[in-house]
Amino acid sequence: MTSGLWELVLKGVWVTIQLLVCSALLAAAVSFVVGVARTHRLWIVRFLAGFYTEVFRGTSALVMIFWVFFVLPPAFGWQLVPLWAGTLALGLTYGAYGSEIVRGALTAVDPAQKEGGIALSFTPWQRMRLILLPQAVPEMIPPFSNLLIELLKGTALVSIMGMGDLAFSGNLVRLALQESAEIYTYILLIYFVIAFLLTRVMRGLEKRLKAGVGKKPDSKTRAPEPVVVEAVR
């Protein structure tokens, strides 16, 4: 390929990374808000959160992109740029999957931990922030890592809006060179490299969050011997 075509591909990589970061941030925020809401004590909050999850899990991300980009403008009289339309559609869709990860991790925490917080007169927010989330978040990282990789692959869907992401740029290069095997091999390798780097980053984050959680006591540190008090006769 010529330098000009490589520059087109690199611009597509940059657009894909931008879309990935923006939609991942939105999906993470939605995941935690909806996931925590699904464990709320009020049934109406749980119902609304569950309704959102079922709707966005049960609809196609591709159709959602069409809906956000082509249906919303005539309905509300405003037009989103492709980057923000893709961010909104992907973030809301993958956030619904992430909310189940958050809910599952929170409910997996030992109930005795929550009861201990109640015994200490912690408010619900204090129990969530100080007890539940520190134990649940490390367990969320592996499934969130898989979801992030799925989101990376899902960014290719925005090419239907004419957005110059990696998939769209690769298709333009293919049309220019009339060579499919070589171009799509390069595109596959680029997606793989990005996914591999994301996996390594998430594994490092998991190790960092799990540091000190469930850590065995130092063998050099001996427990104090019990003090035996003899009864005075």
C-alpha cells in the first residue's frame, strides 16, 4: 500500500480508539448505575433498571445505531454527529450487559459483610462504598475485560453511518486496490493488537485491585499468644 492509503488506515484506527474510549466510559457509568439500582431495596427502582436491561439486551446494536442516527433526528429535530451517535448507541447497549456483571458481583458478596455494615449503623451508601464495592469490583474485571473486547469489535458497526473508523477505512482501501485478502488481513491484525493490549491492561488492573484482598498473613508475623488469667483463690 502507498503511504497515503496507510495514512487513511491510521486515521481509521484513531477514530476507532476514540469511539472505543467514549463508548466504554458511557457503558461503565451505565453499568454501575443500573447494576446498583437492580439491587435497590425499592421494587420500582429494581423494575425500571430491569426493564432497561431487558430492552437493550434484547435489541440489536446495529439496529440501535440506525435508530439513534436516522430515527431520532426527524423525531426531535436535531442531528448527532456520527461519533456521538455511535457512542450513545454502543454505550447504552453494552452498558445493559455490564449492569448484569455489576449486579452479579454485588450479590455474590458474603451477606455477612452487609449485615456487619448494618450492625455498625452504616447508611446504604456507606455499605456500598466501603464494604460491597471494594470486594465486588475486583471480581468484575475479568467479565468487563471480555465485554470491552466485544465493544471493540462492535465499533465496526458504525461504518454504516459513513464514519471513518478502521472497518470503513479498510473498505475504502480495498476498493482502491481491488485486493481483499491483504487488506482484511491487515485489519484483522490491527484489531487483534488493540484487543491484546486491552487484555494486558485489564489484567494489570485486576492484579492491582486484588492486591491485599484475601492476602495470607506474613509467616514471620506470629499471632499473639492468648493470655491465661488464673482465678485467685
